[in-house]
Amino acid sequence: MTQSTLKKIEGKKKATVADLATEIDIIKNNHLHHLHMDVEELKEDIKENRKFFTERMDRLDTRIWWIMGLTVTTLLVPLLEKLL
């Protein structure tokens, strides 16, 4: 509760429905704002992670193709030597 509401409650010794409704509204708006900020931050983090993993997968894919090319080459060279 805010300080002004606490002072009102201390003076009255009783909270009114309007005071409680005001406090609930403040809490809802505050939490929704923070939740929205957290969701936006998570979206940005997900984009960064996707970019990172895409780059890593591309590099891995390139390495696999090089290994396959070298393997095929090492298999074809002896075959070609026997044919010639």
C-alpha cells in the first residue's frame, strides 16, 4: 500500500472499499507493466539465441560437408589409380 493510503487507514482504523479498489488498481497496473517489460526482454533474448544457434549450426554444417568431401575423395583416389 502507498504511504497516503496507510496514513488514511491509520487515521480511520478501517480501510474503505474505495481505498482497497484504488490499491488493487495500482498493483494491477504496476504488475502488468513489469510483466510486459519482462516479456519484451525475453523476446529479445530468444532472437539473440536463435541467431547464435543458427550461426553455430551453419558452421557445423560446413564442417560436415568438408569431412564428407574429403572422405569421398580418399575413397575415389585409390579407385581411379586402379583404373588408370
